Amino acid sequence: MRNTINFNDNWFFSKDNIHWENVTLPHTWNAVDGMNGKGEYYRGGCFYAKEFATPPLYENTKVYLEILAASLSSKVLLNDVEIGSHECGFSSYTVDLTPHLSESGVNHLVIRVDNSERSHIYPQMADFTFYGGLYRGVNLILLPETHFDVSFHGAKGLAVTSEILKNGTAAILHLNSWVTNPSEDYTVRYTVTDRDGNCVAEAFRPSSAPKTDILLSHPHLWQGVEDPYLYQLTATLIYRNETVDEVCDRFGIRAFHVDPEKGFFLNGKPLMLRGVSRHQDFLYKGNALTPEDHKKDADLIHEIGANTVRLAHYQHSREFYDFCDEYGFVVWAEIPYISSQNNDPAAHENCRQQMLDLIYQNYNHPSICFWGISNEITIGGEKPGLVENHKDLHNLVKSADPSRLTTIAHVSMLPMDSALHGITDVESYNHYFGWYGGSYEKNEEWLDEFHSCHPHICLGLSEYGAEGIITYQPDEPKCRDYSEAYQAEYHEHMAKILMERPYIWSSHVWNMFDFGCAARNEGGTAGRNNKGLVTMDRNIKKDAFYLYKAYWSREPFVHLCGKRYALRASESTVIKVYSNTPLVTLSVNGVSYGPLSGDKVFVFENIPLKKGFNYIHATAGSCTDTMTLERVDEKPEIYTLPQEEGEGDGVTNWFEQADTNALNTPMEFSAEHYSVCDTIQDILENDDAYEVLAGFLSSVTGMKLNKSMLGMMREKTLLDMAGMVGSMGNTDNIPENALQIVNDALAHIPKEQ
């Protein structure tokens, strides 16, 4: 019988193959420097080594090493012989150790893992840390010579697809398994058990032709968060009267479709998909998470009441997909074809490999309804073959899994008439109006305009969000002040307008949790993106978390906002409350205010504060929440973002100081001086040219973009950037012939020879 052995203990790790330290898997070498804010975290090859004794083996037993993930590429050496490799940093794979086991019984295993940049391995560039390491651990799998295949794309060798008959009283289960070394002596037995362990269906097939169908009467459907009912399918390999191998997987029976006007339907019922996105890292753990860490994330997403999760921007762990099945989250799963396409022909083959790994390894999860083929791929410039590659990936998905839909996340600046539209089954956009430029009212304007122009396209909002750092507590929140209060105000608007638009087939907050980005250093916080509704250590739920809980959760609650704004220097204040109940009453120092009726957001104006401590108590039905505010003489400086960190009011109009003599002058270009035709990467290498670029962008977007953020668009020209800004509609501050002015300023800056 199959024996899976946890193989995570007693490893040695080295960056230089000389100095070694003892580690336990999962492990990443970027747990700390991957959040340094300098973009200088270690990317290169490292070594994991382990000595082990050959386990006791029956005759003809096979020994496989299962590597659950190795970022971004890896090679396996056993007893100084290279026996396997993998160049997909987020999927699992297996290596057959059997032919190379030492006759002495003592084996030396080395896995070289490398997260350095390679032209043919995705992701190429992105706004998150590319942690290196064996960050999901490894297993040994002992198998008989004839067994369920473990080598095909690292999958289980077992697949089930459900088809609900029209009358709903029965379902057909399409079953398949893959057997290595089949023969007439071997039989595959399938058993389907319900949640209580009762066998509800059974079938037998020869091992050489294991594919079959089963009719299941009166199936209990997987109905998302409402009723995430799961069955279990077990495939048993029988040699005459002896069971020699067995694999099992849970599955759900469900059908779904998307309508361009009415949105998502699950088993014929409309289900407005509203939820969050998730990255797989944790403060000072990097991406080396335990099953308990994954469970905590799933619990928090369940608590907020989300019914969908976008798992960005790569394949996530087995455990997390399992939790999504259990909680009923509808999942968008995707590959790291993100930000920039590399022209290396091998890069597209890497895309195809990662897509097939993602599909085959996660085929049986009922939670997964959408396969994402790319994210913001044009932010690095539109490359030759881009459209053709997307069409090929869509067709690849359909050939491997016709039961699910393909999707794509477009960058905000992608034109409404782009050739990338219409390739996937459904589409979404990443929009940050109200954070990276424009006001948050621009979101519904843009969405309604697109829907009007393309009524046949199923449109979603795959990313939207604002930074929220709990240190900053302004009295008048503003865009780009990085405050928890502005983040909450922004999401108040977004949650409302999204619930008013059923044609939005899904929306995903960016992000559920703050996450690591070694190149970021903004808002006084280095090395991370702070758009999460929960802090990166999972210890603090920001106010915006409770705003969405008010919209999505059925569990009654009440939450007082502004608890981190504990010291206030005013005689009266505004108290904001979030609740999913219709009435809220406030008590301040024993004086009652209300009850106040409302819908999700309750605002109590002109609440008096006495000197010293003030005790605030909110009541909604049987739910209560409390906080203490101290009235002080002067507001602490720490509550205000330093002006040099701010974006918005402190941004000047660069064009007011620029030389406008170039307004009517034809643009000139020379190899010796900079111009708008140079790439962002080239411009960033010169401080004076960077100042022109930053001044131009700050004037037209109302924000300051640091070098790390601009580096995301390093392959674009400034001419491309101008077009992107124009397509977002942020043109009020751009004078006529602005490009001539910018080009003239750059033309006075010589390039270093």
C-alpha cells in the first residue's frame, strides 16, 4: 500500500554550499529581507541537503520524492546524480528516487532552489516579493510498481467531473484515474461517500481503461457559502483480492454560469460574488506557511462574510484550496503571467506548463470556477504575440478543463477597444480610482461606461483598494494620506456601488491582508503593500474589515471605528459605527445617543468629549462594542503622515514651473539626450530625468510615484505612460501639447556615454 512520509525535518540549508544551518521545512531565505523596502532581497541559488536511510521496502517498491513547491526553479540531486528539475515555482512535482538509492542504505539528497530572474520563468516582474525556498515542504511516497500515477503534472491521478441533469433529481459523475503499469490482474474500484461516510455509489473498472460514469440519485449540491456540501471519491487499486494502492479526494456537485447583465449563478441561483484577494505570505515568515497559517487566513475570510476569493497571482497551497471547498468560497485561481511578457519563446512554454500544473493538481476542487490566464500583462508594454499567447492559453485551458470558465485581470489603463477583450469567457479590471489617481466616484462612472459599450462582456472588478496604516488618524481623511480612516471611507463608497450593480459578476478587494513587497517604501512603512483589510501579522482587523463584514456577514455584530485614534484634541468628535443591524445606540460617559437607524454605516455627529478619559459604548440588539478615547490638549504628531511622505495636497503642478516655450515646437529626439521615447528604466537611471518623469506624473495623477513603483513599468516609454494616464481620464491638469513640454525638458539632459 501507498505510504506517504512527512520529510520536513533535519534539513541543512546553505547559500554558498559551504556554510550550513539546520532548518525545518517549510522554509524561505527571504523571510526578513523580502520586506526590507529596498528591493535588494537575495535572489539566487541556495542549497537544501539531507541524509536519509533507505526505508524498508517490499519487492518492486517505488520511492518518490514529492516537492510541494520550490521557488522559482529547482534541481534534485541524489548521491551526486541530478535526477529531476522543475521551473514552476508554485506547483508541486515528483521525482523517482528508486534507481538512484544507495546500496549502502545511506543517501545524500540535495535540492538546489533558485529564485533569480530568468527570461523564461514567470513571474518576470510584479508588485510582490518573489520569495525563494522549499516553502511548502516535501514528502516521500512509497508505492508498489503498479500504482496511481504521481508523475503527471504532480496531480493525484484521480479526476471527477459532475453533471447535473435538467430535472435536478440526479447527477452523472464522470470519473477517471491514471494507473502506472496497468495489467489485466489489476482492477480500479471507485466509491463515493457522503458527508457522513455512507457509500452512495460504487463502480469497478479494469486498470487499463479506468474511465467510467456513475449516476447519483438526489445529489446534495455544493451551494457555496450557503451550503458547501462535499462528497469523497476514493479510487482503490486491487490486485486480484488485495488492495495495493489508494487515492481519494473530496468534490462537490455544482453547476454555474455567468450572465453579462445578471452576474454569477450557482446551481441556477443568482449569487453576487463579492470578496477579497489573497497573497500567501505572513510577517517575518515570508511564504513558508504552515497548514495552521492557511487555516487562520480562511477563518478570517469566512468571518468577514466573503463568498469569493481571488488567489493571486500564482498557484496556492493544497490546504488553502481545501479550506475554500469547506467554507464555500468561489475561487478564481491563476498563474503568474503578470505585469510583463518576456519575448523568450521558452517563456510561453513555461506559462503553458504552469497553467496545466494548476489545472491538473486542483481539478477536483468545487470551489474553483475560474482559471485566470494573466494579470495586468500590459503594464510592462504590449509585446509581439501578446494576443496570440492569450488565445493559446484560453484554448489550452478549454482542452484540459472545459467544465470551467477562463478569466483575465486587465490593468486599469487597458483601452476599452483593446484586442485582449473577448478572448476569455469573462473579464475583470484592476481599478484604483480614488487611490492612484482620480476620485473614487470615477469607479462607477468607468464601470457603467464599459458596460454600456460592451453589454455582451461579463465584467468584473478584480482589484480595488487603498492603503491603510493604522498609525495615521486624520480629522479630515484625504486620498493618499495612508490613513485607516480614508481607507474605510473609500471602501464605504466601493462596497455600496458594487452591491448596486448586479452586472458586476465578481469583485475582489485588494487585499485581504497586507503583504510583502521588498521594493515598496511608502507611507512610512517599508517592504510591504498596506492595502490589506487585516495587518500582515493577522493581529489587527482594520476598520474597513468591519465595513465589509457589515455588508457580507449574516452574523449580527456592531463595531466602533476609530479605536486607534485614541487621543483627540477637540471638545466634540464624530463617532462612526459599522453594523449589519438596522438600529445602533451610542452611550458616551453614561449619556445615551440614539437609537440611530441606518444601513451598514452609522454616523453620530457632535459627540462631546470631556477632559481625560471618555468611555464609548455601542449597542445593536444583543451586540456591543466599547472603546476609550482620551481628550488631550494637542493631537500627537504621529497621527499625521509627514508631508514629505504624502501624496495629494503636497503635490505641485510641475507644468507651472516648466518651460512652456516648447508648446508649439516640434519634438526633437537625439541619441545623446533623453526624450519621451526613452523607456522608464532608462529614465530612472538618471536623477534629473527621473525628476522630470516624477513631476509630470505627479501633476496629472495627484500623487508621487517613487522609483520602485515606476520600475513596474520599466519597459514602457514615457510616451506610453502619457497614453495610459489619458485612458484613465485624469487629464484635467495636463496642458495642451504637454508632451512637447516634457520632451523639451528631457532634451536638455545628456545621457552618460
